[in-house]
Amino acid sequence: MKKVFYLSTCDTCKRILEKLTLPEDVILQDIKKEHISESDLDFLYKNTRSYEILLNKRAKKYTEAGLKDENLSEEEIKSYILSHYTFLKRPVFIIEDRIFIGNDKQTVDALKSLFNE
């Protein structure tokens, strides 16, 4: 599978995608228009063994709900991610058996070396 979960209104996602030369077979899914499915989320969990790593802790809704003070279970985190697109950390790249989550420098550099060589 080659898929990217991103937000088209997110400047960081746009900046990262502009830096990469993606092959035509990569599916781009704007999570605001087409929310992540439970099966896709389960696939990510199966390969990361954590919903918490997929949780966007910078999201306004996360802060407003006071979730940083909560000790959320993996199932609760899954439920939040499925309830609203903003809870999914982005972008998320699935490239065959590799998953890249977020926008830290190390992740972006790994994506550049994978797609721009």
C-alpha cells in the first residue's frame, strides 16, 4: 500500500508534499474530506502498536477537551481519532511496510531520501 493521510488546509502538510516527488501510484487522502477509516487506522495500529503515536496532541480540540490531563486508553484514543480528523497526527505516509508519522525533521528527511533519489 502507498497512501498519504494529510490535511489540504495544513501549511505543514503542503510544504512537506511539495518537497517530495511522489510516484503516481501513491494515494493522497485529505482527511478532512474523507476521514480515516477504521480499517486504515487498524492497519496503522498493527504496524505501530500504538494509537497514542498517531494522536495529534497539538490539536485545538485535544486542548479544549482537556485531554492532556487525562490518562487515555488505547481504545479511547482510537475513538477520538475516528471521531474527528483533527485528532490524527499528520501527515501519515504508508509506503509498503513502512510508516512515517508527523512532521519532525528526521521523518521529513527520511521521506526526502525515499522519494527524491
